[in-house]
Amino acid sequence: MRRQACLLQLLLTWCFLAAGSRRDKKTCKVVFSQQDLKKRLTPLQYHVTQEKGTESAFEGEFTYHNAHGVYKCVVCGTPLFKSETKFDSSSGWPSFYDVIASDTITLTDDYSFGMHRVETSCSQCGAHLGHIFDDGPRPTGKRYCINSASLSFESADMNQPREGSISSTSVQADKTEL
């Protein structure tokens, strides 16, 4: 009986590993062609946002970033996080305890790597951002663990936008499905 339980657990783990998260980008409000994204994004940005990749810990552009402003989706320019909600979680990735608006992030169960996590993605374009955990600081207790490669930054000083930032008016969606 115990052997059957172990085999069942192994089978379920394999199914979850193969399944990953189940977000369908066809339902997103903004859709870009893969060709457009490969032209606009770096290989790492494409891998993280479109293939649900993860950048190396402690190596992301915004891991130790402390400027005042807004972090946006690198794909579509949607404002996601204010710098005031960023904190040092010592996890190796930029961490935030709250989003600008609850409707900017979509949460999806993620069973990849044989465990359950909650994936965060941009609600506008479906770009993979990272994951959310319940070990953040007050007032929310949340830790949005986000890949730098999925973000751009707009400085609070509007006269000096950070290099690589995308304004929401500069992006035009190509309605071709991915």
C-alpha cells in the first residue's frame, strides 16, 4: 500500500512539473507578436516574460536599485510597483510588499518544479513577472518576488527617465496572437 502511495505521489509530482502554471495569453488585453517581442526585448527579458524563466539571484538590474519612481512591465509599460513599496528581502530578486493597483497583477497557481507557488503576471499582456509569497513585511505581509528582467523603471523626476524604461504611450500593441 505504501508503495502505491509513493507511486501516486511521484505521478502527481510529474504531472504538476509538466503542467506549470495555466495562464492563457490569448485572453490578455494587449497581445504582441513573438517577432515584435524578440526585436524589442533582450534575450533574458524574453526568456523571463514569455517563457516563464528566472534570472540569476542577486544579478538583476533592480535588485539593489533604490531610486524613487515607478516600476513598470517591460513588455507593455503597465505601472506595477511604486519604489516606496520595495524592500530588501535578501532573496536575490527585487521584492515589493504591494502593487500599485490590485488589477495590474494576475495571480495563477504554479506547480512547476514539483511544488506549489503563486505566479504573478502582468494582467494587461500576460508577461511572467515572478511569484508572490506570504512572508513580506507589514502592512500587507506579502512579498512580490519579481525578476528585474520583467521590469522597466520610470524615475519620479519626469525630466530624467531611466534608460530602458518604456512609456505606456510608446508601445503599440500588435494584435497578432503569440
